[in-house]
Amino acid sequence: MDPAARTALYRWAVILMAVGAVLFVATLLGVLQRDGLASADESARNWLLSTRSEVLTAVMIFLAVVFGPIALPIIVLVIILVWGFAAKHAWRPMLLAGGMLTGVVISQIILQIVRRSRPPVELMLFGADHTFSFPSGHVLGACDFLLVGVFLIVSRRTNTRTAVLGFIGAGVGIVLAALSRLYLGYHWFTDALASLSLSLLILGAVIALDTWRTARIPGERITGELSKADAPGD
């Protein structure tokens, strides 16, 4: 690729990681000190409580199941296997799996360190959950799957419109996943915000790693059995 394009990818990786780190620290401080961004938790919960209905509850439960700890790993596994066989390489599928696994490990560590309580059990609409809430594993899984997946797909294409539409779609999916967890009464607003910030960190790391591993500029050697040189001698 053009040297400027590769530099831009590295730049975006740094920006995303910086934004993710700053946003996570701001969210964490708000949660620990019970001010700042955490001030929006109660108002967000009260507003969502006022919108509850039977139809909306059914939709939110469906979304919670899709992005849950059973359905989402199965979906990801199927995609990874199909993608790997169809593309005849394992790099991008394994990057997706690695990004999601990293999110799971990080979230479990933070859960045990922060040990934040969930909203009242009586407000939960899909069974009681007495585990810790910060960050939201459902939202983090959705963010990693959608953001990393979209990047790995659109980064191999030169159509800017495809990239824009892809990330808009990912954004819509993330909002729906977060709303489902808040609506059903399992998380606070800042739990979901923390998950998004962690996912930005992971996305930035994936972009940097993928760029380092696969992006080549004119004059650099292209190696590998399935690599295709742009010109003889490359």
C-alpha cells in the first residue's frame, strides 16, 4: 500500500488507544468517586424504566441472548471457521478471536478489582444476577466482535463508503447491545461506557498489529506462500 496509507493506520491505532484509555480512566474515576460520568447512571436507568413494555422487553431479551455468553461465542466460532476455510488463511480470523478473548480476560480482571454492584435485583427482567457489573461483558463482547470484525473486513477494501457504512452498522449494533443490558436492569450506563472504552483500546491494538504484520509499501519484501507480489522481484 501507499506509505501514507500505512502511516494513517498507525495514527488511527494510536488515537483509538489514547481515546479508549482516557475514556476508561474518566469512567472508572467517576464510578469510584460516584460523580462525573457516573452522575448519569441514575437518570439513564430511570428513563429506561419509563419506556418498558411487553414488546420492547421481548426485543431486549432477544438482543441480550444474541450478545450473551452462549450465543455470541458460537456465532464467532462459526464465523472464524467459515472465514478461515474460505480465505485459506488464519490471520484475520485469529485476530478476531484474539481480540475477543483479550476482552474477556481484561473484563474479568477488572470485575474482580472494582467489584461494583449491579442495579437492584427487583428491577432485572431476565432472572437475578448477583455478579459484579463493571464493565459489562455483554457490551464488551458486542463491541469487540463488531468493531474488530468490521475493521478486518473493510481494511482489505479501498471503498471508503463501505468502511463508513460498516462502522455505522457496528455503532448501531453496539448501541442496541448496551440498551438491552441497561433496559433489562443488569447494568449502569457507565458499565457500558467502560466496555466501549476498553474495546477502543483493543481495536487500536488490533489495527497496529495487523498493519505491522500485513501492510507492505513499495520496496519492502513480500513473503509467504500465499503472498502475491505487486511486480516481479518484489
